[in-house]
Amino acid sequence: QVQLVESGGGLVQPGGCLRLSCAASGIIFSIYRMGWYRQAPGKERELVTAITAAGNTRDADSVKGRFTISRDNAKNTAYLQMNSLKPEDTAVYYCNALHSTGASYWGQGTQVTVSS
């Protein structure tokens, strides 16, 4: 049974930072591309950033220079370090594990709210 469990969301002031974690079980974590997506109210889910099994990363233009994705294969965990947060970063953030065969798994999501 595959499980992705996100944690670390919350309320933060503009300019603040948060670190999200995604703990995976039931998969060979090291061979999956891990991604962070977000969905704001009334908007479609969008890719924020992703890291391949080889460690290559890809960031959305809106978060370049502010967000950093990383992974710890020994802990089966992916991270999203979010700095210089803006109100427009407010969304539910989802973790995704994607295999080269197309198999895809999602976490339940964690709310991030950026507000003063």
C-alpha cells in the first residue's frame, strides 16, 4: 500500500518561510521522480517543483530563487523549502511520486496560508 504523507504546512506572514516534508512508504522511493504541486481556490493544480531520481530539479518560474526541493532517499522523504513567501503562494500543497512507467501517487495535501 503506497502512502505519501505531507507535513509542515501552516500560516505564515509574507516574507516568511516554511519547510514541507513528504514521507513515502510502499514504494522504492529512490527511483521515483518526486514533485510538489499546489492548488489555490478556484484554480487548477499546478507543478511547483520536481526532482528526478538522479537529483535534477525543475522549478516553476513563479518560485525560482525562493523554493528548493530536495530528497533524502535514506529517509524516503522529499522536502520543499519555501522562502520569501508571498500571499499568492497560498494553496494546498500536494506531494507526488511519479514512476517512469506512469504510475503516479499523491499525498492528501497540506494547507499553506501566507497572510499578515
